[in-house]
Amino acid sequence: MAVKLLALYLSSPSNKESAISSLKDWLADPAIANNSTLRLIAITVFMHEEDYNRRFRLSSDPEIRPLVERDSKSLQCLIVDWINKLIANMWPYLDKGICKMVKTISKPIIAEQIPKYKIQSVYFEVLSLGSLPPTLQGMKVLMTDEKELIIEPLLKWAINPNIIVAAKAFASRTIIQVVDLQVFASPRITLKPLVPLFPCFANIYVSLMENVCFDGTPLLQL
């Protein structure tokens, strides 16, 4: 519900007041006030509203502060668990957005390449990444002397996708379906420079520490 509330808040200026009112009501409810996803959404909204008093009260709650007293390994595990829960809650919306972006980006690339191979058309009949979100197995957060933050997550993704690609050539139609795909990746995410305004960084850079490993089962139908 908190993720939907953020989407409502960002969708239109006319929705902001009702979204903020609902958010304040939820934060006043002791049964859900400490929900990590709700608190993250609240911090994001209050930063947008430049309500820094509420934003800092949420981020400096006494129940959160003791985490810094734990050893770094335990803290990393706690951070990863929290992020995994957030990704799981957002995944139905991320799946649709990612698939739409893949179709948009791939369409002109495919249109440019297929004439070389005398193929009439290549298109996605079905494209869904499935119900299982990617999970982080670990994370390193590195601070440097520069105004930047470096994050190195270890990503593991066991996917149950529904991906069907169809190709037409020489009056025949070929279908490739991808099932049971697993992805392992170790990206490095650099946020720099860090700035005092939300979202607190100006640029984001992504590189790979190692080659991405894919393990899946493609099915070919002629």
C-alpha cells in the first residue's frame, strides 16, 4: 500500500494533499508506524515536500539508531534484507516498467539488424519477467575521499519468466521461449557527486565487476 501511495503522490500535483494526509495517518498508527517500507516512502515524500523536520525524525528514530553499533557484516545483512523486502513489494510494478522499456529500446535495434539476415520481423509475443524478484545476497558500501558513494551488491535472480520471441522469415515462423532462467551479477554502482538536495546525488554510474552469468533453458518451436 505504501508503494501505491508514493505512486499516487508522484502521479499528479492534485493528488499530493490526499497522499500526504493518508501517510500521516499511517505514521500515527502504532501498528504500522515502524514498517520499514512505509518509513522509506515517508522519508521520500517529506524530502520532496522539503519538510526536513519530519524527514529527520523518521531517519533518527531510537529503534533504528542501534544498528550502527552492530558489526559491519551484520549491518550489511540487515541492509540487504530490508532492500530485498522493498524490491519484493515493488516488483509487480517494476516488472511492467522494465518489460515496457525493453520493448521500446529493442524495437529500433531489431528493425536495423533484421534486413541483414533477410528476416521479415522479430517481436515479443509475450514478455514478462515472472513473479520472482531479484534478490541481493550481499552488499558492500564504500566511502572515499571524493564526494561519492560506491555500492557493490551481489545479485542472484532465479526467474520464472514468460518470454516468447517470434521470428518470421521465408514464409515460416519460429518461436523461442525462455524458461527457468538464473542470473548472477556483481555490479558496481557509483553515485557522484553527492549533493545536499534530494535524491542526494547528481549522476549514477553502473559497471560490472565480473561477467554476468546466465543459466537457462531456451525452447525452440518451428
